[in-house]
Amino acid sequence: MALTNSIIKARLQEKFGDQVYNFEEPYGLLTFEAPKELNLKVLNFLYDDEQLKFRFLTDLTAVHYPDSKGRELAVVYHLHNLQDNIRLRFKVFTSVEQPDVYTATGLFAAANWMERETYDFFGVNFVGHPNLKRILNVDEMDYFPMRKEYPLEDQTRTDKDDEMFGRGGTIW
């Protein structure tokens, strides 16, 4: 029997009950959430289960939602079952005040560099990571550039005309 999103969802709910939630299927990609404290248990289950076999970490990143108090940072895992050629997206949320999420480097070697990049740009602290330090930005940076905490443009600039960029004024 072919592995489907409904089978994956049923196996996850059988194992974790209501601790896995917000199941969606945008463009056919099964997406769900779990509390950040369970990220390793869920990842290990998806990896070890003989029916699921999600043993390839395609991507790991974060998203900043500044208006979601207590859930400002989402760590997003994209996993792939190469045998059945099916993918899924798994999310855990954390606050910017305490952005601690357990590292997945013990399960996926590729998580090492992906977690370093996610730390570098979003400030997620991957607890237990063997070498969590900046990977692309300079060590002296005291902020995380992918967070939506800064205006996109310098509001004091006088050398540009917003009308030239379609903002304000007359539309041709």
C-alpha cells in the first residue's frame, strides 16, 4: 500500500495524539505542528518508523512572525521519504525571548550547517548543537538580520522620491 498524507497523519496522531495539530495540505504537502519540546521525539518517530521512513532532511529554516506573541519564531523542517518519494513539513514555534529548540544534529548530519545558518539569521538557539556559532555573518553582529525588527528602508533618506517607486503621489 502506497504511503499517503492520511496514513502519515494517522500514524502521527496514533503516536502523539493531540500533541500534533494544525494539519494542512497546501499544494499536497502535509504540514503540521507540535510543541517545541517534542521536536526530537517527532523527528525520531518520523525517521525510525518502518512505515514512514522520513530519513532525509531537505531543509531546515525559520520564519519570524513578529505579531504572534510567544510564537514569534517558527522552526520549519522539510523531510523527505526517498523510498516512497513523499515529503512533509513540520513546524515548531518558540518565542524570541527564549528561542531554544533542541538540535537535530544527532539524527541528521545535514542539520549542523542548516541550524548554524538559522541561528545566524534568526537567532534560534539550538540546544545541544556541537558548534553553534555564526556561519555567514561576522561574529561581532549583535542582531539577527532576517528578523522583521527593522524598517526595510532608511526613513530619513532625502535623496529619493517615493513617487518614482509607485508610493504616494500620482499614479500614471
